[in-house]
Amino acid sequence: MGLITGLLTLPVAPVRGVIWMAELSVAAEHQVHDPGVLRASWLD
């Protein structure tokens, strides 16, 4: 992202942050409920 684009889209930065956090939360939920990850944790 260039400097000009970054400055022009600065007002929507909080929205991008909220979207990023939501995507991170969804990814964490998938990892927590993934049977493969659960089986691997039992083997340790």
C-alpha cells in the first residue's frame, strides 16, 4: 500500500481493524474445534 493510498484510506482503518479481528476470531474457532488438532493434543 502506497503512502497516498494509506492516507486516503486512513478514515476506514478502524473498520479494517475490526474486520481483521473478526477473521482472526473465526480462524481461532476453527482451530479450536478441529478434530485433527484435538487428536494431536491428546498424543502429546
